[in-house]
Amino acid sequence: MKIRFTPISSESLGVRSLCLYVETDDVRILLDAGVSLGQRFGTAPHPLEYGALREAREKIRKYASKADAITISHYHFDHYTATWKTLEAKWSWSHYDEAEKIYRGKTVYAKDYRSKINYSQRKRGYIFSKMTADFVKEIIYADSQTYKIGKTELKFSEPIFHGEEKSMLGYVTAVKISCGDETISFYPDVQGPVSEHSLQKILEEKPETLIIGGPPIYLSGWQLDKKTVEQGFSSLKRIVEEVPLTLLDHHILRSEDGLSRMVSLQEYAEKLGNRVQTFAEYLGLENRLLEARRRQLFEEYPPTPEFRRWMNLSSLRQKGQPPPL
């Protein structure tokens, strides 16, 4: 194979992320070097989630050390490592030192924070550009651009919607990596895709392997219309008809219903000679939907008294004080 890849972190591996390492004979790229946990069910994450966060951080650092380049598809904390001056201890374990370990000496292909972006991400992108100036090799704003590195081509999309069209969550920049006759496409946070425009872009690219974030079932009927979620699944059905390997993960696996919905897609794809897998399944591991199972985790694996005391701290103090593990 000319293109080799390794899934690094995602919801099927216990955290919020969609981080992937890709390697050709010409270049080594770490896609979306971020990871976080999230608010669910009115409670802080379980200790097992923090254990998975620690493991993910270690893996991201390891693969970043091998990489020549790192991408940032958009400025959500599960897709890049922020440059806080002090440790953000509750959700992402991001801070300046952590970002420096990941991005030092790297070429960063990033979503342009100056256009086609919402306010919060514009601010984060600007801060990232200023705070990393002393240690990154360079930041290249890659929207709609194509780069050739030896026989490897990196083709970045124009900004496409983060989920449904005109989403308040803004835009992401996808990337297609080609080497010879092999292709891999990376479409994080398109949520299915629910956008017909994003779907058509994927089908036009005809990737051999597609890495994609699935529909956020956990938001269905609450922050997202049920019809929109179902549109994401309709798009996935069209995708798996044509793409030999689809690695489907991220938002879809913040709900256990996501796994059951994936089974029907997997069976449908198999009839056509194609495959659908989570990151964990591709690695030969069991799916670990820790966030989706947070309530059960607290019942089945009660935290220590020390962790309970940390949970009772104010949110502000939690963000400044790592949980006892």
C-alpha cells in the first residue's frame, strides 16, 4: 500500500476525537490532533473516561513526534490542542506545553480563521496562530488549496458546513490524500453528512477509504431535528454503496443507539463487497462508548471518595485542578 494509516482516538476508543495518522513514502501527517471529554447527563466524566483521555493524549504526542505535518479541520477542542497558558483540567487537558509538544517544528495545514468561520472559532484560530508562532515550522491556511509533496497530493476542500447547511457551528475543511492510484478522504464533523453538498463532494472524490463523523443521534429531537439526523443516515447509505472502506465514528457513537444503527449499514455494505467499521473495530478492539455509558459507569464502577470530592468542586476549580485517578 502506498497510503498507510492508523486510527489514534475517537468515541469508539473512549473520548471525543477523530484523530488519524496517515503515512506515505513522501510525508507523515497527523489529522486533527485534538481530544476532549464532554458534558453529558448533568455530570462530570467518569474516571474511566479520564483514563481514556490520558491514553489518547499519550498516543497523540507519540504520533505527533513522527509526523511532518498536522492538520486542523476546524477549531473545536476535540480537533486541535489549544494553547491555554494554564492546564484546562476538566475537559481536554490542553495547555501551552501540551500544544508545543505536538506542534513544535511541524507544518500545520489549518482552517483559515479569517473567513468562512463563526466567531468562537475565529477567536480560537487567531489565538492559536499567535501562541504557536515561536515553535511551529509554519501555518498554512489550506482552504480550497492543493499541495504536492513528492508523489503525494493533499487536496483541501473549500469550507463545508459543520453538519447541516447554514449551521451555527460554522465550517470545516476536509482533505483528500492521494498517492498513485490510492486515495483516502477525511471528512470530520459533517454529521453524516447531512448536507447534500458535502455528500456530493465525497461521491465525486471516489475515495478508497473514507473517514467520516456520523450523525449526532444524541442530539436528535433536542438540538437537531430528527429529519436532519435521518438525512445523515440516508447519505451514509449512498456512501457505503460506493466506498470500499468507511471508518464511521465520532458524533454517532455518543449514543449507544449509534452502534445498532451502524449494524444495518455494515450488513448493507457487506452485501455490496464493502466495509463499515469504527476506529476500534478497524484496530481489532472492542468499542468503548464511555461517554454514552457514563450513567452505567458510575453505577458499575463507583469512583473513589477522592474523586467524589473533586466532583463536588465548582466547575471553575475543576478546570484548574486535575481529577484524582
